[in-house]
Amino acid sequence: MSVTLDVTYKDERRKMSEYESADYMGTSNEEFHIEDENYYQTTTIDPGAPTPRIRRKNTIGRRLRTELRKTKFGVFLLNNYKLLWRITQNITLSSIVFLALLGTITAAISIGIDYFIINLSRARDKFSSLTPFFASNYLLFIIYSTTFALLSASCVHLISPHSVGSGIPEMKSILSGVIMNRFLGFRCGIAKALGLVAAYAAGLSVGKEGPLVHIASCVAYQVMRLPIFNSIQRSDFMRNNMLAAACAAGMAATFGAPFGGVLFSIEVTATYYPVGNLWRSIFTTLFGSLLFYLLNNPITTKFPPLPYDPYEYLLFILLGVICGALGALFNRVVNQIVLVRSRPKLRESRYLIVALVAVVTSCLAFPMDPLLKQSNGEVTNILFDTSPLPTRRPLLSLFIFVVARFLLTAITVVLPISCGLFTPVYAVGAGVGRFMGEFVHLFVDTAVRPGGYAVVGAASLASGCTRTLSTAVILFELTGQLNYMVPVMIATVVATAVGNLFNLSIYDTIMKLRGLPYLSTIKPTAKTYNKTAQDIMRKDIQYIAVDSSLKSIVEGTKSTTHFSYPVVNDSTNMTLIGSVSRGQVEIVCEEYKRIASEKGEDAMSENVKPNFLFDRNLFLKIDDEERSQILLVDPAPFYINYLTPLTKIYFLFSMLGMSHAWVTKRGKLVGVVTKKDLIEIKT
């Protein structure tokens, strides 16, 4: 018996790969006849004969080994690669290597972004001073800003639509257990970085903290896919912990504030936080901050040991109230702008809106007050300084700056570009505090130092918008001063409390507007405490019995789109014994259909029943062909009793990031509770 394969080869490399991939180790007397239009020699190969050795072309791996042998360190790696591989499979050691790598890469990306932003901003200043005429320079300034604003919108629209906005609300959803893998893709991270640089080059009122948190999370997700970090990738718990550490690394890389970045990431992304993960976040932020301080110049201020009088505590409390109210107003304005922009006509004209905002921003920045033309970081440096402002009318200049930057920031953060909001809000808060300090200095007490009020105002307005207290810690690390520690803490607490009286934080507001799923804290009411799992569970669920036929399994999965299915011992007893993923079911069903078609049988017969396996280690030992015919069952799915209180269910879902939990009654399956049910429930 002979089998003839007519193969047309495009080039010699493809011919060699096909020739080597054929199986010549069989025991039959089949002949493989290979014909090629460019290779007319007919070769008959006896499968029983020894396999001819074909020399492969030099590969990248061989070249790498050749280069490594030239150095002592390379020889050490080649001689001990098995030991090194075992070390990387140790989850503790691999975590340390991963965190160090993550912090270093994130800080390097942040420094690279700063480098391009600084040079593009200088190029804008040079471009807008090419002619001796004010009008022509004004026009060049507008053209430059509008061009880069459109480039920022193009990065989002053309490269990755998931890179729009801040990124912190999406990370909050992901860390709560929502699967959004495209949001962590390589293209998304590239689009985020390019869009952020372009937005800064355009002079828009944007920040870096959100995009850098997103970029750091993308880096963590991509690095976890390397073979040496398989031990992290396989564990859902470790994967979430590393993403949480990435959020902290992104915040720390923005300001060079390791501890403030860790605390801020905890406050904005987690309802409950595992304390055991704290060292991971601090470890990775320390690596990133070390590189940040080596290559960057942080903001520094100098205040006298006792820079304020006791009566000024009342003024700081008043400043906290004002900033808390302004923070709530900012969130409200953003909410209304999003609702207006969600209209169909405005939604389609994304480039027109971005260009319009860029034109307005550049029109205000170029001819008006010098504070508006400066970047957020430069303005913050000026306002924090204890020396007088470089303007003739400081109160008028500060009032114009606060109003204009407040409105421009609220409009810009809802544009379809990559942008953050913490830094511009920080600058606006510094303006509010400096305005109050200048007012008190001019009309009440000349001994008052307005720069200190700017420090307090920056932290309190940021707290009023984000509803976080860690902004105070970020400010302490940013300025390197603790002289205003008590006023800053008082103002941030007051601002957070005042803001909570009116609405949600800015990140929760954006999550609500975008419809991102997130499990918030439950309201402690009497109605809440009386509810149990049986009150909210879904009773009509699709299950798989061990004695089910392939036909019934296929019909059941077609009618639903569930990610997982419970496995019971039989349809009568309904005892829960495990769960199986939808992907496993689809693979096994397709394999049974293929085998049945080859045998001329009907796979949908009631007699065809798949095999179940409850031991994962045994499943990994069998070959791929047998593995595709076995349903791997998770013998320990998460389940709760039907009388479990709703408050405990909320806590479990928030802590473990689960998507669903099976409900049992005396071991029998009676329903399922999903995260969607908890989000939509009205308590």
C-alpha cells in the first residue's frame, strides 16, 4: 500500500521543514512520494529504514549559545541552566525577580515618556517663535498643539480603543475579578504610551498617573507570559497580586513616591486588600523609585521649622471644606460633560471635539497669563515656592488660572485620548491654596506664607476628587518636607468627608458612566442583613451529570454562554462534585465528533458518553490525543450554603475576586450566585 502526497514548495526552507516534520518511525511499509515543481527528483522512503539526518540551518538559539560560550558568565548559565530553571519555578523567588523587573521597566518607561514630553514641549516653544510676529507665532502654536492632539486621538482610535482615558477604573474592575485581557494587551500599552506623549505635547490639561498605572499593568501581564514566570501565570491569586503591585509601580513612577504610590493604588483599586501583598507592592515601587531618583529631579521645597501659627488651623480647615466642595463639583461637571458627549452626533465626531478642545486650550495658554502656559509640574513648582509669584496681580492671575484649568481639565479628561487627571487636579488645588494664602497675606497677616497654603490645597483638592487620604503621603514624598504634615492631614480628611456628602469619587463616577462592572461596598441596612443566598441565587442553571450523554451536554452548552458548568453525580441526587470549564467541554465535544466521523458513527447518539477525570496531575501526564477526549473536572469549586448571609457573600466575592459561586443545600446543587447579581441587586 502506498500513499502519494503532492506537495508544492515555495522555497527550499519550507521543503526542508515539511520533510523533517514527516513521521518516518512507523512500522508499516507505506511509501511517501514527494513531488515538487522546482525539485523534480522523486524520492521513495522506506519507513522501516533509519531516518536520514538532515542538518538544519543555524537558528537564533544556536547563535545565542555560541555567543554565550565566549564569556565566563555565559558558560555558567549554560552549565547551570537546569538549576536556574528550577529556581524560577519557585513561586517566591520568581516573584522577587518579577517584581524587581516590573519596577525597573515601569520606571524606565516613565523616564522615557518624560524625556519625549520635555523635548516635544521645547520643540513647541521653538516652533511658536520662528517669526518675529505675534499673530503668526500664535497661529503656529495652535497648529502644533492641534496636530499632536489629533495624533493622541488617532493612537486610541487606530491602535487600540481600549487605551482611552485614565486606566484606573478599568484596573479596579480587573482586580475585582472581571476578565478584560484585551485591556492588558501589548497594543493597548503601546497606544497608551504614544497617546500620552502626544497629549502632553499638545499642551492639554492631562496627567500621567492613570496611563502609567495602565502601562505598568500591561507590562506585568506581558512579562507574566514568559516561560520563567509560569508559576505566577498559572495562579489566579498570584496574578492578581502582581497586577496590584503593577498599579502601585505605576503610581510610584509618576511622582517617585513609593509609599504614597502603594497607598494610593490600594485606595483607588481595592475594597478589601490582602495585607500579605503589601510587601510585593512596596518592593516593586522601591526598585522603580530608585531608578526614578537617579535620573530625575524631584520637586523640592524649603519651609521654616514652624511655618504657621496655631490660628491658621481654622484657615486650613476652611481650605479643606472649599477643596472638598470643589472636588465634588469637578466630579459633577465631568459627569454632565460625559452625558452630553454621549449623544450620537457628538460621539461620531471624535476628532472634531479633540481639535476644538486643543484650539481652545492653546488660545488660552499662549497670550494670557504665564501660569496657563506652563505644564502642571512647572506650575506646581512655582506655586509651592515661598518666593512671590512672577506676576503683577497675583490674585487675578491665580483666579484666572484656577477657573480656566479647572474647566479645561474637566473637559479634557472625557476626550477619547489617553490621559490622567490626578496631576492637573493637583495643580488646580495648588492654585486654590495659593490664592487663599495670597489673600490672607495681603489683607490679614503679612507673616503668612502662601506657598504652604498651595501645598495644603494641592493635597486637599486631590483628596476631594479621588476621595483618598494617601494624597497627603504622596505630597510629603514629593516635596521632601514634613513641616506642613498636620495641616495637610487635617485638610485632606475634611476634603474627603465633604466630598463624600455630595457624590462618588471621580474614578467610581467614570466606572458608573462607562458601565464597568465593579462590586462596591454593601450598604449596612436591616434589609441587607436579612437576605441570604437563597434570596438572590439563580435556580434555573445548566449542569452536567457524570452519566450525561455527549448529545445532552452539547445541547445544554449551546443554549447558554456560561464560562463554567457544575458537575453533579446524577440528575436525581444532584450532589455537587465539581465544575468544568466551557473550553474543556467544547474541545472534548469536537474531538468526539471527529473520531465518530472517521468511524462512520453518530457522535450524537445517546450511547456516546465522555470520560471525566478529577486529578489534574494525572491529566497533565497523559498525551495530547487522550487529553482531548477527557473532561478535566475541578473537584473543589467554590460553593456556599443556601443560608449564607448576603454580607458574607459580598465579602467573599470582594476578597477573592470570584465571578460566581455555586449554592448547595445539604450538598445538593440548588442554584448559583454571580457577581452580576450582586452588582445589580438593590439593597
